[in-house]
Amino acid sequence: MTAVPLGLPAVPGPHAARPDVPGLVDRFGRVATDLRVSLTDRCNLRCTYCMPAEGLDWMPGGEMLTDDELNRLIRIAVVRLGVTNVRFTGGEPTLRKGIERIIAAAAALTPRPRISMTTNGIGLARRAEALAAAGLDRINVSLDTVRRDRYAEITRRDRLSDVLEGLAGAQEAGLTPVKVNAVLLRGVNDDEAVPLLRFCLDHGYHLRFIEQMPLDPQHGWDRAAMVTADEILATLGERFALSPSTAPRGAAPAERWLVDGGPADVGVIGSVTKPFCGDCDRTRLTADGALRSCLFSQTETDLRAPLRAGADDAEIAEMWRSAMWAKLAGHTINEAGFAQPLRPMSAIGG
Ligand code: SAM
């Protein structure tokens, strides 16, 4: 019998008592230091695998955290809970009015966190410099195809040129390394692994492929149709010499491969077929103030209500610690009885 690593954490066990430490520890020995903050559930694209053409029922304005509330929660995470990396996402984070002020508030914290953003890149050509000046360090741009017709088909918007300009603008503004995230969909863009990598190599962008996960509101995810990490690697291996990168992976989800001897590399994130839950260091905050320990959590901790009811920073921090202590060992996509979370990716923050 061959042992198959499940990517699940092993220590110290589900019945341990929470130690009296300031950080976001869980019962499996992990420490969350990477905060994903969703700034909005809205998006200016309608990627077929992420949102229906007509959009979703957006969060009502009054339910969204205000800038002050967001800034306060980020401050608590960084100053009291040991968060060292803050990534803004959504929905489309650049749709949040005043995002530069939110970034600047995070950048003013001591210790200063590393600040990054995941965006579709639209409007970035115009905004990259201001975002960098506010304190943004790095950027991930989502791009699933380099073909204009296909981009319009997948995103239901003819905006590829905006994204390409946005990528160049980010590079120029020093939001480096500029990373590109791509999802391959069978029968749609599964022939683009090589063109996407060539494009990124030509421009000095760092490409990461991500396996499609069951997080779509239509519940249309189909394991059999998923383009797997192994398939992607096999396709790339026909055109490029790939060798495992020796750079430490840490909690990074991507397995990285040097391309043609390096230094350029390509990452493949096998969220479904090669789960990395055992190394997960994430904690997530939705735009309406729900704390999630995992993309796939079935439960959330509402921080907005206690914030608005007058809880002090120490109380909020304690709620955050308790929620993370209860983090499960791993997602259960590969187990019988798996159920998708109620919120889709765009409302959690991808
Ligand atoms: N609007 C921003 C963007 O486009 O990057 C941030 C939010 S978007 C939900 C973040 C990333 O999630 C995108 O790269 C998108 O391709 C990816 N994504 C959406 N649904 C997904 C799914 N079911 N599985 C894997 N990735 C998904």
C-alpha cells in the first residue's frame, strides 16, 4: 500500500486547549499570519465560472464594513494578532471607493504588513501609481487567456486590452513581482497553458495556474471536467523543460517549477488534487465583516455586530482567536458528503 499525502496538518490534535498566545493559532499547529480582506462582492466582469451574466444579489451598503471599521479590524489583526501580510481582494477590490486610503491606513501600521492585491487588472494602468504610492507592495492579476475573443467569452466583457495595459502599468509602478493567476477550463481555454506561460515569460510576469474549485454560485463545478495540476504540468512539459524550484515554499500554495533552467518559474496550485491545508496560514474577512478560517468554511464569525455594538479591540481580538482555533484540519472537497459553502468565491474574497 502506498501512503498518499493529504496535505493535512498533524499536530497537536483536536482536543488540545488553546494556548494563551497572542497569535492566531489553531489546534493543528498552524499560525495564521496572512489576512485576505474582501473589499466588495461586486465585480465589473462576469466570468462564466464565477458569476451569472446578470450578477448576484449584492451586499446592501449598510451591511458592508465602513472604511473605519475595515481599518480597525486590519489594525487589530496586525497589531494584536500577528498578521504580517494583508491582501485585498473581492469581488473586484478596485471598485471599492477610497481603496487607496484603506491601503495607506494598513501601510501606516507598526509593524508594517506586506500589502498585496488580487485584481482583474481593469483600470490598473491609470491607478497603479497611486496604489503603489499608498503603500501597495505587490499585485496578482487574474488572466485566463491571451486571446481577445476568448477573454470576452469567458468574462462576458471585451476588456483584454485594459488588462494588458494594467499589467504593464503595475510593472512600471513597481508592484513587483507582478503575478498572473490563471484558471483553465476544459473545452474553453485548456489549450492556453503554453501561450499564457510564453506571454508571462516575455513580459517578466510570474504565472500561477490554479485548479478550479467548487465555489461557483451556479454549483456547476464538475470534478471530471477540472483541468488538474498534473495535466497542466504535462502540457507545459511538452514545450518547456520544467525542474522543481528549490525556493522554500512555506505556506505558498503554488508548487513552483523552473522553466528551461530558470530563473523564470511557473507555479501550479493544485487546490483540489494536491491540497496544502496543512501549511495554510490564511484568515479571511468578508466585505460585510464575517470572519472565515477557510474558503470552504461552513461557519463564519460575525465581527460586524460586535464592532457596532461597541466591543473593544481586546474583545474583537479574542473572538478572532477563538474562530481560528476552531479551524478544521482541511477542506473536504475530496471526501464524500462535501458541501459547497453558501457564499460563492466572489462574496468570500478569492
Ligand atoms: N476580481 C479579482 C480578480 O479577478 O482577481 C479578485 C476576485 S476573483 C474571485 C479572484 C480569483 O479567483 C481570480 O483569479 C479567479 O479566476 C479565481 N476564481 C474564481 N472562481 C474560482 C474557482 N471556482 N476556482 C478557482 N479559482 C477561482
